[in-house]
Amino acid sequence: MWTYSLKCSLRSLVRELARNLWGRILIYPVLARNERSAASLNGYIARRARALRVPVPPDGTRLVFASPGARLLAKAEVKQHPGRFVRPRKLGTLIRNTIKTSGTSGSPLTLVQTLGTVIREEGFVYRQLRWIGFRHGQRRAWIRGDIVCDDQPKDGRYWCRDWVGNMLMMSSYHLSNATIGAYIDALERFDPVVIHAYPSSIAALANWLNAAGRTYQGKALRGVMTSSETLEPDVREAVMKAFGVIVFDWYGQAERVSAIGTCEQGRYHLLTDYAGVELLDKGEGRAEVVGTTLNNAAMPLVRYCTGDTVVPDGEACPCGRVFPTLKAIVGRQEKILTLPDGRIVARLDRIFQGHDRSLVEGQVLYHGDGRFTLRVVTTEGFTAADEAALKDKFLLRVPGVPVEVARVPAIPRGPNGKFEFIAVEF
């Protein structure tokens, strides 16, 4: 446990000094002024659009629909020719890094971002935390896919402490009926102000509590913050019943072209000072999110199709914030598996990250008896070392199960043209 605590704490210290501190001090105060002032919001949008030389809707207080025939940017185009979208270095964008993502589609993507991008990202996330009622330095719990303990910890603790960030880092890979009681006890002892979790992870805890007729006994909790997966209405309801607080769902993506936050009224707000968003009508009351970055000067994507859909609203919110509202976020559904030993498995997309040059797309196939197959559509550059790396990444998150890699010419699509990232085949 001490090894993992030290590792998490050192990583947190680096992030605090490099980005988090500056995001809170320099970015958050500016963003806070945008919340309830249309003039401040629109002035900020105009300044950011000029700085990045990108076209965005000028009025951030209303939902904007893309005009028919508008030139849109597809993920496949960025994946195939990423260099076309990277701007030359200049003063203010010299420090940059490369990030890799796969999303729920299992299609890896490499992106370039500046240090300023991650600092601004921290400012936006901190504003969402302030909406919850959190203040810097207060206790938080984290259940979001990090490796924070051994496969089979001898002391039965599936978590460690991040002393710098004052966080309890909990494994999302060891949740089962046999372990959840210990998770709840640890959370109640630590008594965080905010719990950050995948919806699937917090749902497991909430369902266990509700089934046992119990409620969470922590006194300091102000809210649960979910992200990275779609928050279904029944999960939101179960969590609110078990934990007695509002669920603050956060939506974003590595491409930095849109963000959606939740206020204390439980309403979704499209954060128009984060990116310029246009909605592409998909019928049946739904629309795809098409975004233009206002934060990443190294690789600004314009009218980028995220593939995620929302249900527009647009009505004013009782919270008084001027950001336009949405009824729901529809995209990012993902299966949740229960293994024969009771472990709960979800959110496995990280295993395909970093393989964008040799991997076109990938899918996790579960055979129903504890066995897995990683279906991959590969390029000529895919090697035995890549295959071994995929297995290792998978077993790091789901240890002790049989897993094979199968190269396939294509992954079958459903009627909507997409495939399930986690498929089940008995």
C-alpha cells in the first residue's frame, strides 16, 4: 500500500505544481465571472476565438444547430492525417505533449496539446467542483480505473492514499459483492467531500447499499461526480438514494471540443466558454455534439464530430447560470460485466491506448465464463510485441482470467453503424 501511496502522491505533486495550482489561481476566477453574466461570457468567447483563430458561435447563452451542408471534421480524418491539424510552435505554445485516447469506440487516436490546455482544463474541472461545494484541500475519493493496489492485496485494502491531493484512491477493478462492504467502510472512515467515480463503479456501491437496506453514513459528502461513461437515470436515482446527495455528471473528451457540467439543480449545462458547440440534428429529439476548441492552440479542431449525442433543452435553469441547458447525454453506453467470482468489470478502453499506429480499432469480447478475446483490426505494423502488450494491459485490469488476441478484418457494426466496445458472446 505504501508503494502505491507514494507513487500516487508524487504524481499528484507534479500535477499540482505543473497545472492544478495555475488552473485554480489563473483560470478559475475568470471562468467564475462567466457563469451568471452573458456579457462576460460572450466577451470571453470572442477573446478565445481570436486568440486561436477559430470560428465559434458568438452567443454562448443559447443552443446553436449546425447548418445543413456545413463542412464537418470526422474523427477518421484526424486519425489518418493528424499532422495536418498541428500548428507550428510559437511563444505560448512551446511546451506541449502528446496524449492518446481510444474512447468507447476502441479506435485509438493521438492528439497534441499545450501546457496551457491542461492548465485551462483544470480550471474548468475546478469550477465544476466548486458547483458541488468543494474547496481546494478538502478530502476526495477516487474510483476511476487507476491501478492503486496489488492484484490480491494481503491486507484486503483495495485502495491507497494520495497524501498530496488528500484523496483516497480506490480500485475500480476489485469491486464485487465480497469486497464492496470494505469499500463502504473505508469511504465512511475517510469521509470525503466529493466522490469521483465511473458511473459503473458508484452504481455497484449504491446497489449494494440499497439491497442491504443501508445508506451511506459519511457526514461530509456534498456530491458524487461521475464521468467517462453515460450516467443512466436508474443509476442516478440509485446513487442519490444510497448516498443522499446529488450526482454531478461531467462530460468531456480528450479532443477538448466540448464539455458539459451539472449544477446543484441536477441540470446539464453546455459549457460554451470551454468550446464552441453546434448541434447536428439526428431526429427523434436528439443531436450530435459538434465542437470547436477554445483551449488547445497546438491542435485546434474545428467543427469536430464527437459521435456523442445529447437531448437539447435550452430552458433557463433555476440555478441562474447563463449556460444553455440539455436534458440528457445519450452517448457512451458501455456494458458492465460480472465475472463468475463476483468481480464487476467495466471501462476497459485504456488497453487500446497508445496503439494508434498499429491498431485501427479494437473490441473486448466476453464469452460468459470468465474468458475474453480482444478482437483487433490491425495495420501491417502490428507485431507480436503489440499483441503481448495488449494482453498485459488487459490482465493488469482484469487479472487471473484467460485472454486471447484475435486479428479480424472488421468488427461487426449494429444498425447505427457503431459497434459495442464490450460485446458478450455465450
